[in-house]
Amino acid sequence: MNWEPICRALPDYEGSAMAPDLLKYKDKYYIYYPTTDGEIFVITADNIRGPWSKPVKLEMDIKGIDPGHIVGEEGHRYLFTSDGYVTPLSGDGLRVTGKV
């Protein structure tokens, strides 16, 4: 395949982004990514080409790295991280709503 860049999703530096998860949920695109500081951020866009939002830090003690977005059978959103940790997210995917 011949890949070519279509936009710059992370123009602001929040620490080195590692192992991001890019997904489309309903009509919005999300990138969840951890930084080398051990924090997890999310950015969003209505179009894959951007513009992308400013990074939002997920404010709670999320354990693990390598985030992946999942949706449960009941429609609730979660962030799955390494070692099997699961953290509940708000409906918009921008906040942690409970304990790991």
C-alpha cells in the first residue's frame, strides 16, 4: 500500500505519544494515547482529516498502558489498558467516570 499523511493530529506536544488507539465511534473520531509521563490523553475530530481537538487528559489514576476503546453490551464506553485493566468512560469518551 502507498500511505500518505492526511493531517497532523497532535500538533501540541504533551510528551511522547506511545501506542495510540485510533477509532471512530458513532460520528466522531478519537485517538487515545499514553505519554511517557504515564498519563493518558484523548483527542477528537468530526472528520479524520481534522481539525483535531486539543488534548484532554483523562483525570484519574488509570492503570496500564496501550489504551484501547471498547463498548459493552449495554452501550457503556470503557478504556481497556495493559494487564487487563478496564476503566469506565463518560458517554462522550472524554472523562473517567469510575474506578479501574
